Amino acid sequence: MITLISIVLYTAWCVNAGFSDFLESDPVEIIDIRNDEATISWRLPPDIANQTNKQRLMITVIRSSYHSGSKSVSVNVGPTLRTYTFTNLVGNTTYRASVETFDGDVSLWYASNVFTTSLASLQWLAAPTDIVLLDKTNTSLEVSWTAPVFHETGHSAVINQHLMNVYEYLPLSKMLLKKLSINVPVPKTTYSIGRLTPGAVYNITLQAGTNYGYGTLGWAVFSTLYRMEDGFVLKQRMKTPNALTLTWPSQWLPSPTSRFTIRAKTLHSPDNVDKEIMNMGVGEVGKAPEFVLRNLHPGSTYNISITTSVEVAKSRKMNWNQGNLYKTAWSVFSTLTQGEYAVTEPRIVVETDTAASIVFQPLRHLGNVQYQIRYTPLDGVSVETREYYEDELLCPKFGCEWMCALVFNLPRRPREYTFELRAKVDGHWNKWTSIPRRPWNLLERVCSINPPHYFVDNIGNREHMREVDIASANAQLSPTSGPRKSLCDNLHWLFRRYLVVVDSRQADYSSIDITKLADKPTSDYDHTPYYITASLTPEQVQQNIDFRLGDGQVHGGYLNYPLKESQHDPRWTLVPMSQVENEIMEPRLKTCGFTEEENPNRTKESSIMYYHNDSPNTTSTTREYRKVERREFSAADREARMRFMEDQSTHTV
């Protein structure tokens, strides 16, 4: 009897203890939380579990800086499931996860729990670029950067901060020690970091951020001054994956032609490639001090110093080596990671139904650089253009610092595509840079290729091309005449471009008004019988390059439109164009983004008279006659033009 009572009491205690444990623990436990998913687990009371034949799981947004209002998602699962992972969640968002069990349509049990996802890693949010050091002292670093730019307005609107982390480099252990973390609100893109250690090296990371996550990481390494160091001397003007361009104040050297030595030693390399480089140089009078440190390793940090000798007065008792003192300045800089050499300031400035005109700043690199454009439909596969060299991306306007490109014959409107641009430097392709839509404003010196307003047919069709001999239209002076050859050599530098003009008139020779020269769509609209189909450089003309009218390529900022079927032997002219004459054309250059009713140079009359060869297949020699009347130039321009006209009148045949 006693034994039976003991067994009953022990069983009751076990049941009560188990039920007590069940009550003390959360019915719904959050096992794992990430920025975009969460895993939950739940336990049912034994009697409820026996009656359950289906379960409903629900997740509801409670608080979010991204979603407006409440949003819920539910899923039905089997009666035996006890863990589940919710996916496709949003970072930094508070959710309620609930579990409800049913016996048929009768609710038996309900429990829930609340959790907040971690900050998201936003792949679409690019890293800040151009992280540069504006100023430094022995205890502070003033850093500047450029915020990322995107196509989508919604994405740009939610970028409200930049997360800056500062790490101190420990030379003995070669480790990084985190010093501080700062959120810099937008639109501020500079920050002065204080309370630093003199003569120390700091790794500074930056991420563009939103309320629910941060983007890709950008970084740079700088150093503070020693306590007794004399100011911020050695500065970084530009960096690439394999080179650093350094500058320093011109007065720092004892004289403009003083010798200097630059040394670079690896502090850190991701591939454990240690280098020690020494270069010697001499300053140049009239030029800003600058030196390009080459053959560096991508993504590496270097301790760089510059040393120069300071001559002092020598006494008779001093040795030769005692007559020189040396002063040194140092800094720490890092190269770009391989593939991070991004193109700056790309923008779509003009769009039509079938084409987009793109401009961007060229990379300041001494070697060969190639560029490539990629355009992707919103619901399709990306298309990449061929590689372009810089001389294939010239703008219509002379001396323009922009690179100009044209993407045409698009199946859809450009607004239905995203455009990207990348560069190949030293044989390595760098990352794609998004091209935002930003038309020219009234304060900018505009210049871009005028895109076609229609689908251009017969691209690549040789029946709509005509091969021409550039040399046949280039005026050749007699090789036996010394003065004539000298004149040609002296005047060749005057011409910045040679315009290839297609003329539909049938006269043997006719004047061409340079104030009416424009690309084909503009000329057709204005009913002008001639148009610019290409712009060639003096080097291309001298080399007598192979050229076809109507090849469908862009030459010097002009699209070489395919010829009409009726133009079996089109008349064409090679027009040498100087900077002054280009300025006369400028009010009519709609390809450069604007038109004006009046001519700012007040040109009363301007025409260029040519004798044309009627067909590119003939061997007749083209002789060039230039006539310019009532133009208003500067005194120097008038003097150069008078010498040119006098010599032409003397040697004309």
C-alpha cells in the first residue's frame, strides 16, 4: 500500500514538474536571427499535440522604417512540424511570429514571440568612393568621400547616413584595434576624427547606410603626424590598384630643381607581397611637384617617405658629408583593390525613343585604357558593347574634357534599361559603375553626341557604304617647293579636327557655310543639303586611314549614318577646322546640347569654297581654297589669318 502511494505521488510530481518547465519557457522560441531570415521553434502541450491535425504559422511586421503599414504572411504546415524558417525578411525590422494549432476548423492553441532582424547587407548599395585625406595633425584626421549614386530614386531617398569605423594599426602584432564608430548623416561627406595617437596608422572604413542596412564597404589608410613633425607635407592626389600619385608643397624643397628620394615600404598586403621601392627625382621649374609611384600591389598599404637635402654653410673644418642636412616627410597610403578603379561622373545626358547619349570623365592614367558599356532591360539579359579606346570616344566640341559615347537602335525606350560602365586598366577590368540620368544644366559647358530620333537601318550593310580616299581630299602642296612644304607644316597644328561632310548638291563646286554645319538629323530638320558624318583627327588624316562613308560607327562625336540607296557616288568634302572656326560653329552644334538664335561671335558671313572631286573613284586632285569674310577675331587671330591668306594668294595655281 505504501509503495503504491509513493508511485502515485512520484508520478504526479513528474507531471507537475514537466508542466512547470513548459510554463517557464517561451512557447515560441527564436533560434536564429539574420538580416533576411529567422528560424523559430515551438513546443505544444501533450494533450494539445495529440488533438492537432494542422498548424498555421504567421509572421507580421510590427515596426519598420521601410514598409508602411502592417504586412502579414501565413503558411499552413503539418501537425508534427516543430521548427520553421521565415525567409525574404527585411533588415532592422520588428516582426511577430505566431503559431496556431487546429483540430479541423477549431482553434486549440495559440502562442507568439517578437524579434527584430539584424541590419541588412545591401548588395545594391555601392561603397563610397574617392576617400581622401583633406588635412591631418598629430591627433586628428579630416577625411572626405563621395557618396554612391544610383538610377532608382527610391534607393537614393533612403540613404540617410554613412557608417564610419576607425581602426588603429598595431605594428608589433600587425593587428587592427577598433577605436570608434560614427554615423555621419547625409548629405555631409566630410568628417574630422579627433583624439587619435600621434604618429599612428589608421584604417578608415565607410559604408552608405539606410534605416534597415548598410551597403558595400569602402576603405582607406592614413597616418597622423608625429608631435614634432612640421605640417602635412606628403599628400595623395590619385590612386589606382598599381600606382599612387603623390604631391607636396612647392616651397618644401629647397629649390625648384632640388633632388629628392621617395621610398615606399609595405605595411600590409592581402597576398603577403612585401615590397620596398626607392625612386629618385628632380624638381622642374614652373611645374607643380608631383610623382607617380608605380609597380605597387593592389589593395596594399605602404609607408611612404620623401627626403631631400638642405645645404648649409660649410666651415673649413667640416668634412664634405657634414655639409648637407636632410629633411624627411612621411605618410601612409593604400592602393585600390584590384577591380575598384571606377569611372567617375558617368551620366546619361540626352535620350530619345531608341538611343541614349552618355558622357563621363576619363581616367587619369598614363597607360592604355579601354571602356565598355553594358545595358540591361528591366526583365531581360544584359548586353555588352565592344571595347572602346579613348580616341574612339571624342566629343563633337574641341578641347572637351568629357568622353562621349552613343548607344542607339535600342529595341525599347532607354528608360526601360539600366546602363553601366567599366574600364580596363593595365589589362584588368574594373567594377561596373551605374550611369544615372542627369541632363545638362544651364551652368555647364555642355557637350555630347546628338542621338538619332529613329531606328537607324542598314547598319553594317556594305551596299549603303562607300569607301573613300581621305588623301584625295586633303590639299597637297608641291613637294618641290620648300616654302609650300614649310607652310603646310606650320599650319597643320592649327587644325584641331577634319570634318567629313556629305553634300547632296549636284554642282561641281559650292560654298559650305560653317555656321550651318551639323549632324545629319539636324541638317535634315533644317533642310540643309550637307551634313557632318564624321570628325577625324589630324593624325588620322596624315595616316590616310581606311574610311567608309555610312559605316554606322561614331567618329569624333558624329554618327556616320548609312547612305541612301540613291547615293551611289556621294559627293563629300574634308573640311579642316580650327579652334576659332569651331567656336563659330558652336551656336549651331545641337550635338553639344544647346542652340541660340544669335551668333555670339557676330559672324556676318562665313563660307569655305572647295573644288570637289565628283566621285571617290576619280583620281583628280582636290585643291582647297578658303574664303572667310567679315569675321571678328582677336588681333592674334587676324594676324595669323592674314599670313595664311597672303601665302595662299601667292601660291595658288
